[in-house]
Amino acid sequence: MGGPQRAQHLLFSLLLFTTWELGSGQVHYSLLEEAKHGTFVGRIAQDLGLEVGELVTRLFRVVSKGRRDYLEVNVQNGILFVNSWIDREELCGRSPVCSIHLEVIVEKPLQVFHVEVEIKDVNDNPPMFPENKKEINIAESRPPDARFPLDGASDADVGENAALIYRLSPSEYFSLDVQSDSEQTTSLSLILRKSLDREETQQHHLVLTATDRGKPELTGKVELLIKVLDVNDNAPQFDQTVYKVRILENAANGTLVIQLNASDSDDGTNGHISYSFRSPVPPEVRCTFHIGPDTGEIRIKGELDFEKTNMYEIRVEAIDKGNLPMAGHCTVLVEILDTNDNSPEVSVTSLSLPVREDSPPGTVIALISVSDRDSGANGQVTCSLSPPGPFMLVSTFRNYYSLVLEGPVDRESVLAYELVVTARDGGTPALWATASVSVGIGDVNDNAPTFEQPMYTVFVKENNPPGCHIFTVSASDPDAQENALVSYSLVERRVGERPLSSYVSVHSESGKVYALQPLDHEELELLQFQVSARDAGFPPLGSNVSLQVFVLDENDNAPKVLPPLAGSRASGGPETKLVSQSVAPGHVVTKIRAVDADSGYNAWLSYELLSEVGVGRSPFRVGLYTGEIRTTRVLEESDGPLKMLLVLVKDHGEPALSATATVSVSLLESGQALKALSEVAGAVAETGIRKEAALVDVNMYLIIAICSVSSLLVLSLLLYVALRCSAPGDYGPGKPTLVCSNEAGSWSYSHQRRQIYSGEGTVKNDLMAFSPNLPPCPTQSHSTEQQEYGAEQLGKPKQPNPDWRYSASLRAGMHSSVHLEEAGILRAGPGGPDQQWPTVSSATPEPEAGEVSPPVGAGVNSNSWTFKYGPGNPKQPGPGELPDKFIIPGSPAIISIRQEPPNSQIDKSDFITFGKKEETKKKKKKKKGNKTQEKKEKGNSTTDNSDQ
């Protein structure tokens, strides 16, 4: 190609025809080949509807599959330009249509566009003949109109640029015949117009010129040297000029393609024919086919591949063996038929992983492209996705698919999905290819921490060291990373007057709960609070768990003796009791009252009378569990006028704690009992007079105050004695069931007010009752004295009744006090039905008295007791009967039980009555019938009730 023509082509390549069309998401451009670097192709960003300013942020990129980077995009202005030299013939060969397919990918959100750039051909290749010089032998005997085939020129361009026009240099002997058939093949023949004469001209020189129809026109030439030969007058002849054959591309080597047969009318060696490929032989023909020189059979010797070459043009000549060889020519067109010998190819690009749990349906996850080199049905590919799940394939453009999210995903259920994309063609048998896609699921904070239980119960001994670990809470979160990082905290509230954080704390990471200070069972029996677990996600999620901390009692409180004995010690002297020498054995001198702030066995008190050194058997004894000091025999003058009794009070804790009380007992004759009382009152009055005389010089206001206090003291004592002396000794003809307070249990109370939270959330306070000195049960007093005396003589304290049993929770929350609740069960003796009645929390082991025992395994708030009649009790209610009333010894309360029909609407608040109101009613009924008995017992009432 000349220099001026090259410059003209380069200038022409600057002209660009750009078109674009909307449809199926494709933009189409046209570009001339051999364009310079930087040549403008099109405003691709504008044509795709994208903002130029967003190209960088949306990661705009162009992908050209299987090609070099011929084209590039300037992301600053969105212009598509030529990046490297494009040679259409190198890129697409002889294909009539040559295009570069581009994938334009942008993200946020992910989008894919398909751009097709068609490469237009320019006339840059001249026609080329196989040989620059061709030699043809023609016998002089050949008649006019004899035809001699010529090899045409080839042009690497396409279209009009490859359409050739042939011209032969002027000659009187030869002319050129050009024929084109429906197969778009052109055959050239040199026609003899005039008989040759070797003797006249031995050689003829001709020039064959081929010119294309491009702009500008390009030409190619071949020089023809025609030698005139002598002899042989018949050339071999083929049956057809053109043979057409079809064969499958998977045909094996040695397969017969066609057998040619040429005939020659000459005889002898002039009629013997040899077959060969006409020179020059194309390389693809020489490597693929073989012709038998004697048989004319064309067989396969190489590999046929439809995808490389689908048509072969084989030129064959038959030459006889005459002295002057003559040749016949034909063309064999071999069409290769496609077979399904290529599996589809799958390519996965632009993965957007991982997929968040909250991604909406329709989210594009990956782009998938498939291809198949076969043609027709063998090259038609369909895609499928397995296994079934929340994903699907969406066809976007021809063999392009998008993997999109179809339904919701949950990372806690499935961490990742292993998907298989299968591409299958339409051939028979079908071929397929697979590609694996691993889709990880990204976590979002959609699960709150959870505890194994909604509530935990913890038992902690009191007096724990500060900062001790009492429990560990643990919550689990199925999320991942920071969404599963759980921290713990207290749900702050107030416990009484103090904040919860002053009692306990929780470690934010481990969930360990610590007691910040020693806990005191007597102050706080139950601590209820909540611990919150919260993750570190955004937004954070949390949940709460409830903790019940029961403070278990320890034996850290010694028994305390209650007034008046405690008050006497505080004033500097023992309590003095006056006892007549005529009292009968078993007479109650006084009662030691003591309490223990602890609970359960730690508050179960026992009393022991310490014997004096060098003194014989004492005429007094103390009840092991009642604290009542009684006479063991008839008092004698040898016992002396004054007895100092030292009583040891100890609990049943480990180790046991104790306290002592001193009682001074003065022995009086029977007639001196009332006189002693008057003397005591007179001594008090005389003491007051002496004090007044000593304080004459004191301020008048102070004298008046002291006199008033003294007078009130004397009046109080007199009123107290009068009331006690007038108290009735009998309670009427209807004898109630008497629950005797004896050695089986001591009536005690807790001097601290405690609150227990019941299941209904209400606060229940302990009912505290005192047991005064009452006479023993009338029919059993003597036998009881003998039993107690015998037990003391053997030195073995009487054990509590077997029904007095405690569970761990009962020991943690029960007080030795009287509990009256509507939920108790009073059992009316053997064989009787169970009824729901208020009950009394006490117990007595004596066989003749009723037994009231706590239930085994009762909880902290359980106050259910069982009342049992002993075998010696004279009153045994019949089946289904309950005592209508019973008296709590040592307390002015009378508990009345009313039995109503089962279906009647009754007010439970009427079941139990306490105090002087009920007692006053009974006094009026009993007053008339008990006057005689009151006179008999009047002499002992002063001594019996002095401890009140």
C-alpha cells in the first residue's frame, strides 16, 4: 500500500459512526478498524443514563471477555475511546460481522449493561494471488475454446472491499472467463480462442490483474507463462466440475470423504491417470485430507473441527501419463457438520458477598455468563440453580444471568449457601458444565441474648465476706461478632431505703454476681432483683432474668432473756419470786422468756437449771423447752427461806450460743403471801417518801415530775395486781381444746420486724404471741410432772416430737413465732377429713396434748401445720369434726373456728378473732358458773402471774 493511500486511510479512520439503540439493555456503536489510540467512540455514560460524577464512586468498570483491552473509558468524562490498534482481519478473520462485546458494571446498586462495538472494515488489504508467477503447459493440439483453470486472488477484507474484478492482459490467443455460483465462489478459466502453433510461438506471457471494489481500489497481479507443448490430444475428464460433500466433524481418521473418477480416451500410458491436489495446496487442506494418486479417494488424515473451519475447498487435478501430459480439473467442496462436542462454559463474576440477613428480595449477588462453541441447538444453553433455596437466576441478556435473592435468609439457621450453577446445552446427548458459588450470609443484630431460665434461685449464708461470688448468670446470643458480645448489668431499684447496687454487683463480661457487703438474715431474708443482658450490636438488643437470693440463717445471735428478768439484771439484782410453802408439786413458780433473733434450729431454745455446788437435789426444775420453773416436790423448811436459781438458756445452733437468767425464790408461809404483797407496795411507797424528803431543795418542777412518776408507778402496780387477781380461772362449761405449751417447743418471737414476699407480691408480718404462766392441763398435770422429773433425773433432755422436722428452705425462713394464715391445713385427728383452716405454728411432744407440727419440705412462706390429738386427750372429735375453739397458752388470744356449709359464701376474715373482745364475751357467759372456782384459785393467781 502506498504512502498517500495509507495517510488517506488514517485520516478516514478518524470519522466515526456512532449509533445506539435501546432494547434488552444493549448500546451499539460502530467503529472503523485501525483507528488511532484515543479515537472517540461514544459518550457511554450519557448513553447508559449514568451520571458522570458518580462513575468513580460507583466503581464504574468495563470488561471485555476474551479480548485485549482495545477500548477504554475515561471515568472523568464518561467517553469511550480506542485504547489499542484494532485489526479487523486479526480480530474476526473472514467473519462478515465483527463486534467487540463489552460488559459495563457499576455498583451501589449493582447494575450491568451490555455494549456492542461493531468494527467496520476498511480497504487495507489488496488482493493476493497464491503465486506471483504461474506456468501453464498447453499442447498445441488443443482445440479452440479449451478451458484452463486459474487460481483466483484472495482479499483479507470483507464485503465490497473483498469483491474482486479480474482483467487479463490483451491477447489474440487467450481470454478470461469468470464464473460465480450460489456458494459465493468464483472460478477463473483461461479460454483458448485460437489454435496454438508451437513452431510459431513457444511461449505466451500474460498478466492477470485482480482489483477490489474498496475505496480506494487495491489491486493484485500474477504473471502467466504459457508454454505450448506438443503431442497428447485428449485430457482426462471428470464427471462434474464441482463436487459437494457433507461430513460430521467427529469423523475418524481414514474416513472416506469422496472417490473421484476421471476418464481419458487415450490409450496406453496416455490414458493412465494420476490424481493430486492442484498446486498450490492450502495448508489446512494438506494437513486435513489425503488423496490417493491412483484411486482418486480423498480421505481424512487430520482432525475436523467445525468451530475452526466449517468448509473446505479442495482443487483436484487428474494428469495422464502421456509423453505430453494432459490434465483435467475439478473442485471438491467439503462442508463440515457440527456435532455436540463442546461443553458449555460458565463464568461467575462480580460477586457481592456476603449477603446481609436483612437484604431485600431482588438483591443482585453475582453475574453469570455462559457460552457454547457449538452452533444451532448444540450451542443453545439453559441455566439452572441447585439446591433449592432463597436464590434464583434471572436472565438479563442472551447468555447472561444474574443471581438474585428471592426470599429472606437467616444466618443463625444457615451460615452459608453452597450453590451450583449448571449450564446445559440442547444437543443430543446434552453436555453440561457447573460452577460453584459460595454465598456467605452476613450477620445483623436480630437476636436478643437469652437465658436458660426466666428465674434463678440462689441460697447464700449470712455473714458472707464482702465481694464474695454468689452466682453466675449466662446468656447466649446466636448472632456473630459484636452482635453476640453480651454484657451484663443490674436493673437498678431500691431495696428499702438503699439502692440495689449497694448489696450486689454483676461483672459486665463474665456475668458473675458478687455480694458487696455481708448479708444479714435477720435484716434481709430475700433479695429479689433482675440482671439485664445486652449485646453490642446496633441497635442493641437485651433481655432480663430474675434472681431470688435467699439469705440462710447462721447462728450469730445469742438468746436474749426478756423482761422482767432482763430488766432485773439491768437494775442490778435478780428477779424475786414469792412462793408459798404449801404449793403442790408441779406448781409454776415463774417462766423464763427468751428469744433468739435467728431462725429454725438456731432459734430453738432449751432451758437448763444449773445446780448449786454442795447442794442436794433442788426442789425446783425448769422445763427443757418451755422455760417454766416448777416445784418438783412439797417445799420444806429445810429448803431455806431463799433460793437463787441460775437458768442457762441456749440454742441448738452450731456452735450453740447461750445466755443466763437468775431468779430469786423466796419461800413464804401460806398466811404471809398476801401480806408480802402489801409490804412490797408499802416499801415502794416508803421509798418514794424518803426520796421526796431528800429532794426538798431540788427545783419545784423536778419534784413535781418525780412525784408524778412515782404515783403512776404505784397506781400501775396496784391496778395490775387487781386485774390479775380478778382474772377468771375457768373459761366456761364448754371446755375448749387446750394447746399446752410444754417442753416440746417454746413460744418465742422475733423482736425485729421482717417482711417476706409471698407469691402474690404481698407483705406478711409475723404474729408474735407470749405464753404466760397458766396451770397445767387439769387431768394430766401430775403424770406430766412425773415424766419431766424422771427425764431430768436420768440427765437426758427430752427430744422434740418426730413431727418437728425442718427442710432447708424452712430453716432459712421460719421463725419460732405464731403464724396465722388462711392457707394452713388443720387435720382433725386420725381418719378425719382435711380442711382449710387457719393454724398455729407451734409443737408439743407430750402424748396427752395436741401436736401442731410444720409440714416437711415447707418453703419460706409456708405456714401449714397439722394439729393432732394425743391418745390421752379426753376430747377426741368425731370424724369430720373440728374443735370449735382453742386457747394459745401465754396469750390473751382465743382462736375460734367456725364451720360453715361447704357452698356458703363466707368471709375468711371472720374465721379467727383475737384480743379482749372475744375474751369479754366469754367472761360474761362463764362468770356465774365459775365463782366458786375463782375463790379456790385466788390464792395462787398472784404467784402464777407475777411474770406478766
